[in-house]
Amino acid sequence: MAKKKAGKKRISKPKTKAKDKPKSLSRSGQLILAMLIIGIGALFCLLLFEAKIGLAGDDSTTIYTALRVLEDGVYPTFHGPLYPLFLATIIGTFGFNILLLKFLSFVFLIGSFVLFYFSYRDEVPFLALLTLLPLFAWNSYFLYYGSMTFAEAFFMVLQIGLVFYFYRHWNRLIECSMERDSLIKWAGLGLGIFLIGLSRNAGVACIGAFVLFWLIYKEWKPLGFTLAAYAAFRIPYEVIMKVAGVGQQFSTQGKIFLYKDPYDFNAGREDFMGYINRFTGNIDLYISKQTPKVLGLRPENTTDTSTLVSLLIVAAAVAAFVYLYKRNRKLVFALTLFVAYTGVSFLTLHKRWDQDRLIIPYIPYLLVVFVGALALWGKAKNLRAIHVILPALLGLMTLPILTRTFTKIKANSITLQKNLGGDPLYGYNQDYRNYMEMSKWAAENLPDSSRVACRKGSISTVISGSRKFSGISRVPSQDPDELLQFLKDRNITHVLVGSLRLNPNIKNGQLITTVHNVVALIEREYRGTFRLVHQIGAEDDEPAKLYVLTR
């Protein structure tokens, strides 16, 4: 046999394809990165934590309302009743602990960020969503509500919780089956919409968002199921409230919306053109001023608005809607949420209120619509650069937000240490220190039968732990006799007259004079009606004075 020719054995290298792409980050890896970003936001939130009672009325008003629920059995109707009822349950179970109540807001806020990620991780490319999260998870304007007993954090976690539920059961709900499992899921949706409507008055727009969404896509069966599911909870609730003789949810605040001036009903009711002016004016205030300010695109002290900026943002929203209409219904739903909530808010809110908190809960939905639309457009046009440019732009937007957050963390560090160290009044200006010290003095030294009229009744109640205080937010009449009767009807025995600054940051002698005016009008007609009992603070150092009624 012929021998085979021996030769060198050639070892071939594994072939690589030029078009091979690196493996994308795993699902668990994406989750870890997202939770890391949210975790950093949670740390920032704790460093920004405001342990003392906020000067904005609602921080103490919700606690005050919860105390009234517990002690007097008074059902809350001014704002949405759900949050005060929740706080009343917590206070009734664990006792009155302001830090606990504030920490719950932290849990709600961070929870809303987590649910936001899970709701939209399948709708927006990961890198874009990852760079979108810091715009609110690291944003001091959002994190502020993580230590306030406003309803914002509570509302945000309820709303995004409902969105998560809706998306998770999307296919099953769309079927509109009469099977038991499907009906249970529809009942869950109806309950969620109902609870959000109770969480704040603007929450009633949630059912409007669902109606608008189904109408846009001409989905008549889901529309009917949604209305039926919502009515199954809302109608029995209204019947129970009626039978129990409890005031309607919108009876008080709804009345304020109808007037030209929320603090002076003598100015009359708003007319049609007034509502048009209110609506367009609020668009400029919240779209061209507050939203860019919150996102770090405008200075914090900005006061001017821009109709052009408003129009550009509205036009961008319309363009996003047109593009997404047949491509991503879930992002369209996010836009209908934003439109429904802001539409109701802009029509009802008085322009003079102009607060970032009134738009903050809805900003994430607008952002995810813009980012999602751009990402989908880039993918459809095979523009790979968009997947780099978009995250880069979002990253650049984060820089001023981070700078502002770090500045506020540094400013808050000493105040936080002092408050947690046992000085609850550290960080207040002298006007409020004197006012709060007087509230404590009145609570400790006046008889239990006393009733003290003051400008900030809820703050006085929470800081002193006493229910002796009754707030006066506006002068109810210019007639001295009617004012005296007003005080008598409320069983007022004393009046606390503070020197609260009109602008908290400026000591220029300009004060909140509501209580001063009530006292002055009565004293002008009936001299000697009020006798000074106690004073805290020198005359030139923003004193707080306590008077007793002698008539």
C-alpha cells in the first residue's frame, strides 16, 4: 500500500462575520441599571428630606384634616378625601408621628419611579429610558414631594400603578370578554380609576383620559366596559355619601373655581371669556414656564412666559400623537393622560396660584411620549445615530438638574441635622419661629375650652399638637358686626396675630394681613374688643401677638 503523504495540519481560525453585533444587555442587567439610577434618586431624596412642617399650607392641612377625621369623624371634602383618610388610618394605627407620615411620601415617590420604569420598558428603547429616568428621579423639584405630606406622591404612585395595571392586562381587557377572569380585571381597572378620582380633585380627569383614548381609536366596547366598571364604584359611593349627609367632594373647592377671585367672592363669578383667558393663560404659565423650569431649562426665579414656547411644545405633542397613532397605542394613552389632566387643571386653576406642583405629576408622561416618538421614528428611518444622539441630549439635560439638586442638598444638610437632632423650628425665618412659638404657648397655657383664630390654623395645630386653632384664609366681610358674628359662630375666644412675610424670603415689612384686617375692622368700630395677652418677639423682630376677645 502506498503511504499517505504526510503534511502539516492546518488549523483554521473561527470565522467572524463583519455584521455580527455585540450582545445587548440582558433584561436583568437593564433592571439593575435602572434600579441603580432610582436608588441614587432615593439617596438624593433622603438628603433633601424636610423633617419640619412645610410652610405651604397643604403640608399641614392634610394632617389637620386627617386629625379631624379621627377626632371629630368629619369626612374630608375640600381636597380629594382618599389621602386624608389614608393618613387618618396611619395615625390611628401608629400614633401621631410627623416623620412617619413624611417618610410614607418618600416610599410613594420612589415607588412611582419604579413603576414608571416597569410600565414603559417595553415601549421605549432601554438606553433612552435609562437616560430619561434621571430627569425626574434626580430632580429636586420631584424629590421635594418625597418628604411632604402633600397628595402629590400619593397621587403619582396611584396613577402610575393604574397605568402599569392597564398595560399588564392590555390584551385581556381589549377582548371585552364576559368571562369571570376578564370581568375581575375590568373591576380592578374601574376601582383604580375610582380611587384616583378620590385622591385629588383633578383625579376625576382620569376617567376622561380613558374615554378620550377609546374614542380616538373608536373602541366602543372597551369604552362601555370602562364606564360600567367606573360607575360600579362611583355610583354606590355617591349614594352612600348622599344618604350619610356628607358634603360632595367638589362642593367647597369646586365653588372656588367658579369665581374670578378665589379669596374674594365679591368679585363675582367667572364668565365665558374669563374661562378662556384662564385656560390660555395657564397654558403659558405651566407649559412655557413651569415645565421648562422644573426640567432645568429655565432659571428657578423665572417669571416670564412665552406663547411661542407654548405653541412649539403643543405642536410637538400633536406631531408625536400623529406619528404614534398607528404605531404605539400605549404611548398615545400616556399622551391622553397628560392632555386630560392638564386640560381640567388649566380650566379650573386660578392663574394666581401658578405652582410647579400642579404640573409635576404629569410631566413624566409628556417626556416619555416625546422620547418614545423620537426613538421609534429613528428606528423606522434606520437612523442609528438617533439612538446615540437622543440619550446624549437627555444626559445633557440632566446636568443642570444635578447641579441644582446638589446645591439644595448642601443647603439642606445643616437644617436636616438640626431638625432630626431635636430642634423642629430650625430653618424657619424669625416670622414663622415667633408664630410657631406662640402657637405652642397658646396650646400649653390657654384653657381647653379656648378657640384661637389665626392665619395658618393647620400649621398651628400640627406644630403644637392642639386642636384649639381655627384658620382664617380670607376676610369674610367688611362689616364689623358681621365679622364679630363670624368669630362668635366659630366660638373664637382668642386671636393670634403674626407677622408672616408676604414673601417668605424678603423681610421688608410687607405682611400677610388677613387676620390684621379682621381685627382692625372690628377695633375701628368697637375699640377695646381685643386685649393683648402675650407677645413673642420684639416689635422690630416680626412679633407674634395673642389677643383675647372682650366682647
